[in-house]
Amino acid sequence: MFPQFGATAETLSKASTIVFRIGTDAHLYDDPEDVNIASLLDSKFDSEKCEALKRLLALIAQGFDVSNFFPQVVKNVASQSLEVKKLVYVYLLHYAERRPNEALLSINSFQKDLGDPNPLVRAWALRTMAGIRLHVIAPLVLVAVGKCTRDPSVYVRKCAANALTKLNDLPLEENSSTIIETVGILLGDHSPGVVGAAAAAFVSICPTNYSLIGKNYRRLCEILPDVEDWGQIALIGMLLRYVIARHGLAKESIMFSLHGKESSHSETNGSDLDSALENDFSDISGKYDIELASMVSRCYIESPDEYLLRSRCNSKISAEFSSEKFVSGKSNSDVKILLQCTSPLLWSNNSAIVLASAGVHWIMGPIEDLKRIVKPLLFLIRSSSASQYVVLCNIQVLAKARPSLFSSHFDDFFVVSSDSYRIKSLKLEILCCIATDSSISFIFKEFQDYIRDPDRRFAADAVAAIGLCAQKLPKMANTCLEGLLSLIRQEFLTSDSEYGEGGVLVQAIMSTKTIVKQDPPSHEKVYSVLICYP
């Protein structure tokens, strides 16, 4: 009886699989070589050519080498069938570098397709030409990109912007000015999709050529919310670097206060700088962008205290920065519009966009408005583990520079059972940074639970965190000492148990030593207590 049920279930499973695969090409992955592919490629019927090409792509997906069919596939590049043409393009992109001579035979067909009435065909032809990584056809690709830059179809112009990035990887020094000019044309496009792709091309090709941005800056800021996600990330970074290069840091920003600058620097005349942008921006970029923007970026990534300590030893950077200009973010229109246009993006569904927008407000926004980035960042903590780690790394930097931003949200950084060790460690560090007199009692209760965690490495980190909090809040030193001495006693008693390990005990002793060193006369009894242990 039971074997019959098993056979019936297996039959039903196979039947349901067959039903779901009806009308799809899934069967090609089961038996891609069960027919004569060569004869199908030479067939006069487009349906048979499509089947052959799909079987070839199925074999490629499974790791087989089917480059021997290249000459027969190339012959079909001039087919009038969109389906055949699309499949041929995919095959050519995969094997063009391995069969360069045969790939060159298809260039004429691509150039012809660039004038096809169907915008999909024009875009496919350009994308395939740009994907063929051969230096000999690079000038032809550049001409094709220039033609498609002015195409009436938005999709074709977007493909032209994407092709520029691929084209830039080839050695075309003699045509670099033409490529940069094309980037400028695409940045001035009215379509958000094209602008996003153009921003990515700008970052890849000429990230310091800010003369391309100056005349389009306000329009780029206004179009920013409508650009696709990954284009927004490139565009935000591009606009931020432009503002820093043109105006310097905002006087009201936390970056200004972290560097200890007074309001002795005056704002530069914008019209004079505009003329400099048009005449020769390379010198301005070298002075303002390379030093200042890289310094700001490293300070933002490494954390202000670590980077500033290191940068004080570098006289060159300090000298460059001391002569830097600053701007009032409240009165400067460029800074205001950038902050205004990135504010809605703080609640984007894309974590990278939220972080990029938060970076703009952190670097250029007024200190009193920084609280607007807190809740969006805290919301990201509930995302995937990988995203959560990146977000916590950024929050750690912000919390070290401005603990008050997150001090009232300490419970958002409590560890949960599903957290990995890296995330747990980051949360501990953040809790140590943002602990205050009003929250330390709640944080200590959490630390007591962490000490009992089966992961003794994390438990040792929690003990170290108690010592750090005691250093930060001396009023809690006695309470911390009592808890640490109790823990030391317990660890001595359980040193032979299943979970007893030296790491927690050593860390408890080290934390006790750190607290005692702050005020030795007040903690003389601690020494006698420790001496009592064997």
C-alpha cells in the first residue's frame, strides 16, 4: 500500500513539473545536444534557427565550449527576425574575444542595424559592438556612440552612455576629448534614465572634470529623485564632490567643526569660479578636489578621530587644508538644493542610496539638522545581514563623532540571537560610544546577558565593553567594579566547566585594571580581593 502511495506521489511530481515547463525552453537544458544544431542554424526557417541558438546558449550556460559554431552563427546576424538577431548578439558577445577575425565580419551588419527603425535593434547593435573588446574596432564604436547619443529613443541614448564606460577601458588616448565631450552631452539629457547612466560614465571616465557639471548642476539636482537606483548613487557622489570642489565644506557642517576651523575664511565669488571652471578646471580640481575631497572621504570612512590623528602628521595635507575656503550652507544655493533634493532619498528602498544621501547631509548639512539622518539609518539595521554590517560600520563612524545623535536610540543596538559575531561586535562598540548617564543602567543589564552568551569570544568583548563604559562614565566605576569582581570569582569557580574559558577571565581582569588605574587610592581594596584568588 505504502509503495503505491510513493509511486503515485512521484508520478504526480513529474506530471506537475512537465505541466509547469509547457511553453518554456526549460527542456533545452535537459537535452541540449539531442538534435543536429549545425543543420538547424542553416535552416531557412527562423523558428529552427531560434531553437538552435537557444540550445547553444543552454550549452554555454552549462559550461560547454561551442565556439566551433561561430562562423555559422555570424551568418545569421543579418536575419530580419528580432528573436534570432537577439540570440546571435548574445552568442557573439560571449565568443568575440576568442574569435576576433570572425567577429569583425559582423561589424558591417551592426553598423547597418544602427539605422534600423526599431530602437531595440539599434540598442542591441550598439551594445554588442561596445561589448566586443577589440582595439581595432574601438574608433568605429566611438562613432556609433556619438551617433546614438543624439538618437530620439531614450533607451538607445542610455545604451550609448553605458557603452562609453566599456569604451573607456580600451586604449583611446587620442580620442579622450571626444569621449569626455560625449559624456557632457549625455549629462545634459532630459531623460532621468540617460542621466543616471551618464553619471556612472562620468565617474568612470572623468571624475574630476567638473566643468561638465557646472552648467547642468541645478537640473541634475532636480532630476535626481527620478533617476534609477544605481544611477542615483553615482549622481549623488558626483554632485557632492562638485560642491566640495567648488565651495569647500559648509561652515555649519560637522566636518567643519571636527577640523576645528574658525569662521575666518570668506566665501569665494561664484561668478569668478564659474569662469575658472570653463577656462581651466584642472588646476582647481587638483587643489580643491584631490586634497580636500579625498581627506573628507577618508575622514568619513575611517572615523574622524583616527584620520585626524594621522593627518596631523602630514604637513602637506594640513597646509593645503589651512588655505581652503569654506561656504555658508544656509546661504549658498548650490548646497541648499543638494541637501533639499537628497532629503527624500533618505527613505529610499535601496540601502546604498540611503547611505549616500546620509553622507551628503553629514558632510555638508548643518549640525542641527543631522537628526534627520538618524531614523533612516536605524531603519536599515533591520535589513539583510550584509547590508546591516555596512550600515553599522557607517553608524559607528557617526557615533564616534556625534554620540548624541544616537544616544536616545540605544535599544536599537541591542544584540539579537540571529546576529553574527561581526555585527555583535559592532553593536557593542556603538553602545559604548553612545552610553549616557540615563541609559547606562539599561545597557549594563544587556551586557550582563551578553556575558552569559555561549560564544565566549563575544562574552569577553562584552566584558571589555563594561570597562570602556566605566572609563567614559566615571560615576559608574564602582558599580562596574562590583560586577567585574563577581565575574572574576565566578570564572575561577567555573574554569573547568564546559563553557569556562580564559578569555573572559583575562578580559575581566584587564577591565578591572583599567578602572582601578583611573583612581588608585579609591580602589585599594580591589588589590587585596584579587590577591586572594589562586
